[in-house]
Amino acid sequence: MMASFFDQFASPSFLGIPLIAVAIALPWVLFPTPSSRWVNSRLITVQTWFINRFTNQLMMPLNVGGHKWALMLTSLMVFLITINMLGLLPYTFTPTTQLSLNMGLAVPLWLATVIIGMRNQPTVALGHLLPEGTPIPLIPVLIIIETISLFIRPLALGVRLTANLTAGHLLIQLIATAVFVLLPMMPTVAILTAAVLFLLTLLEVAVAMIQAYVFVLLLSLYLQENV
């Protein structure tokens, strides 16, 4: 029974072919495409308004050099939100519960911000490793600590997204299993548990959106330090 709870996180396959690529590519098919008409539909209007608001909010702290990342960060935000939301549907697979995928997104983007900082302003980028006014005896220790914290950043990005989504999916499955077990024996308790499950599902919808936003927001903060 305990092993079956984690079966939902196994990458699906068909005839030995992994289907994770299909799970990653499918959300892009669901997005409405702009039409050639002068007046767009309500769905496209809402989508455009959301993307514009998010892009303006994300790019506001950055200077002009960081605005080149607007398309990439906004696309990543929409991609993560869509995958996380689709993963809450029954009998679906959530690719962002795989640490390998999240690290594959976090490490290259984090490394790109570090390389940009080293190329454009190496003095400022290296200055982040040593806070101003540090006593001389503490300089070697602080440099080591700041260097470790710098390299932990992509790991924290990937693990945070994976852990939050995995914990939410496990909790939903555990409570749903409890509802089916309690329904024949204690219907009243099962109904109350089902109400808790409904509230938890609403919470997981919020978590799916917030975690995608936090992932992209932290990347923008790392970029802000290096541009």
C-alpha cells in the first residue's frame, strides 16, 4: 500500500518509450493562439493581460540589460503553472515532481546569471562573496560560506519545487484513500474528510501557482544581482 502511493510519481511509459516528453510538450497545445481579427476573444484578452501584468511586475526591479530575459522568464512561468495545474487532474502525471526536470531547469538558468555577472561586472559579482565591513579574521570563513550558499541556490530551487508538489500530491492521495475507506463504516466522518480534501485541493491549486511564481521570482533576483 505504501509503495503504491509513490507510483504516481513514476515516469509513464508506453511500449518501453518514456512519455515524459509528451507530458512536457502537451501544455503548449492548450494555449489559445492569437487570431488575425482586430478584436480578440475574451480568453486571449485575459491571457494577454495576465502575461503583461506579470512581465511588468517581474522586470520592474531590473535594469534595461535584464529586460532581455523577459520572454524566457515569462514563458517559464506560464509553462510551470500549466504543468502544475494539469498535474492536479485525476490520472495525470506531473513532470515537475521529478527532481531531474527541476534541476535541469534551475541549474542552466542559475549558471547563466552567474556567467553574465562574471562577464559584465566581475568585481561586483565577486564582491557578493564578501560582505562589506567584515573583520579580517572572518574573511576566509565568510568567503567559503558565501561560495557554498551560491552553489546551493540551484539545488534549493529544484528541491523546493519538487518537495512542495510531491508533498501536496501525497497528502491528497492519503486523504482520498481515507475517504474511500471510511465511507462504508463511518459516513459522517467520511463526508467531513471529503470536505477537508476539497479545501486541500483548493490549497494545492494555490501552491501550484505560487511555487511557479517563486521559482521564476528567485531567478529574477539572482539575475538582478548580476546585471
